[in-house]
Amino acid sequence: MATAVILLVLAAWGAPARAARRGPQAVMVTGKIPLPQPRPAEAPNGEEEKSTEEAAPATPDKPAQEQAAKPAQPDKPAQPDKPAQPDKPAAPPQSACRVALTEEIAIAPSIPPIRGPGACGGEDLVRLEAIVLPDKHKVTVNPPATLRCSMASAIADWVRTDVVSIAAGLGSEPAVLENFDSYECRGFNRIPGAHLSEHGRANALDVGGFKLVNGRAITLTDRTVPRELREQVLHSVCARFMTVLGPDSDWYHEEHIHLDLMERRNNYKICQWDVLDPLPNIAPLLPAVRPQEAPPREVAKDEDKGGDSGTHAKAAPADKAVGEPEPADGNGAAPDTDDTAAAPAAPPPAPAKNARKKRRKEK
């Protein structure tokens, strides 16, 4: 009975809400909003409702029932926290040389530093692939050279200024720079145990020569290349680089020219390159004719043929050749050339030891 009364009360209170949901047309039809009915006398008071609610068993929520129905699962081991990844190191700032060596001067991309073995390697390295001339023409470095930026910049400036001027005197311009050797971890002249070469520091370049646009090839150690041209190259490199080694410097630089920027005390430079003349086509078989202005020869004295070691033949005058006859004396007669008659008689030979013993026995 109490439950029915509660339902009636709830229905009365919900009528206005249902009317509101029907929209404005339903309100216009009914004309007024229904009010709740007065509370019946037999309706229970609030204390009875509370006791009824307490007596009724609480219905658990469905998600809670499902959670209780599941079997208990063992706790999962706690996953260790992932180590924080270190931030990538920022790229080192570019050197002043790297900033200045732009693509308008040379095609020289940067390469990672080389560290070892030993003291070999270096930083601020580039791969010199080509040199860009002021007229935008490119001079290829064949093969590309691994160098320090400072050395690559010096090579580029030398080609752009001096080599271009020398080639212009030949009616052309450079096209290829022949790279004989660049970076190589080794000692001086590849001698085991020698001091580290500047090649091992990527601070040296061996140049074989260069080719021109018109197809002419110029080898700097070729004796047939005009001497004046090779001397121009010699003066240009010795003015720019700290070390220049070529023919006649040692046995290791007869086919190329070594260039480097080795630092020495008081900026001391070494320039050892002899510009050699061409060799004769045919070697001379006989000595050259004695010039007339040469001083007279000095002739050694010959021993006397008579057997006397203390007697010597008369020495010929210094301005006369051996075997030339003596001039005539005052009477016009030639002097006596038979020295054996005038020479004293030779003493008899000493007797042998056996002969002396034999004489003693006879006595």
C-alpha cells in the first residue's frame, strides 16, 4: 500500500515534466499545467520510508559485480622506467676558414674529423673536389683531396691566382689539377719509424701537374716542359707554402712537387726544387776539345829506363807535350838523346845468400 502511494505521488510530480517534453503544442491544447495531488492521509511519513530503504538490500552496481566475479590476478611486476635518452650534441660551430671557403671559391664539402691511428688525422677537414675560378669555370681535382680547410683554401687561392695567370700566358686556362697524394697516415717519405709526415695531418698535397682546357698536359717535373714555365710555378709555390720539395731535394720527389703548410719556428720556409735542363739525346763518346785559353798541363816525370832508381830522365818543359823532341842547340845540331852513354854503370848485383855460404865452405 505504501509503495502504491509513492508511485502515485511520483506520477503526479512527473506530469509537468512530460508535458514540457511534449513541446509547446501540448501546452496550448491542455490550456493549464496540472498540479500535484494532495498527499493522502494514509501515506507513510519520512521515518517509515527510511526504515523501508534500510531494510531493502542494496543492489550492487553491475560493473562491481563483474569485477567481483573475475578471479584474482597476480600483480604485474612494475616495469622499470625507461632511461632518458640524452639529447643529441649540438653541431660544433664552423671555423672562420670553413665560413670563408664557400661554393663560389671551391667545391669542398666538410667531412668528419679523423682521429688516429696514433697522431694521424685532424679536425676541420674537407674533401677538395674542384676549384671555382672567378669566371665560374671549375678546375677538377683528380682525385679529390682530403685536406685541412686551411690547406684547401691555400690550394684554391694558388690555382685561382697564379695558375690561372700562367695558363693565360699559354693561351688557355687550367681544367684539371693532378693530385699525386693528399692525406695518408705515414712517416716522412714512408720510412718506418720516421717522424709523422704532414700528409698524416692532412696538411700536405703532392702535385703532379695540371691540364689545360685546350688539352695540353703540363707535368711539373718534366724536363721537356719549357724552363721558364716551370720556374714561374716554382716561384709561385715557394712564395705561398711553407715547404716545397721537388727534383734534387731527395730521391722521393723526382716525379711530383710536395706542398705543405708545416709550422716552424720563426716561420722558416724550405724551398728545394731544381728546375733541370733537358738531357742530351745522345751521350758524347769523346771528351770535348781542350779550349785554347786553358792553362798548360803539368806532366809528371818518368823514371829512367836504365835501372838506376836514383837517376831520372830529364823533365819535359811544362808547355810541351810528352814525346815532343827538344829544340836544336846553338850550332843547329840536335842534342844527344842517348842517355845510356852518359849514365854511370850500374853496380853489380849483390850475391845470393846460398852463394855466400858456398864460398865459406870452399874457404
